[in-house]
Amino acid sequence: DEAFARTTAFGGVIAHGMLSLNLAWELLRDLHGDDGVADVELTVRFKKPVRPGDTVRARARREADAAGGWEVWIENQAGEAVIAGHARPAP
């Protein structure tokens, strides 16, 4: 409901954060296969809303620590991180 969405703190229609976050899971699955993401702890921060018409993509970079983790983020068409966080093997 666009009229209602304009009255919210976001000022308009946005995509549900989990919809965008799913791109990070798909990227991790592509990198490691289904078994490689079965026991992964993903910690993220939703930094900016994704709006209709935005183009987003998932990115990942191996972290230098011994835990074998990844820095993961979803960026919009301007290169801004809309979601950012870390994926690590679950304890």
C-alpha cells in the first residue's frame, strides 16, 4: 500500500530485508555448496532500505582470521552497502 508506506519512517515502499538478505545465502551456497552453509552463523546489520527499482547484488570477501569466515554485504546500484555483516562457521 503505497499511501500507507509514505506515512512510515521509510517514507515509501521498501523490500523486506530478508528478501535482500537471501542473496547473501545464495552467494555463500554458490561458494560452498549446500553442506557448506548448513552450519553457518550469519550476523548482519540492515543499513539502508531497498526500494522498488533498486538493483542489488551480493558480495563476499574472505576474512583474514583463522575462523574461516567471510565478510558479506548486499550493495545497491550506487555501490552502497544496504546490508553488511559476517558469515562464520557456527560454534
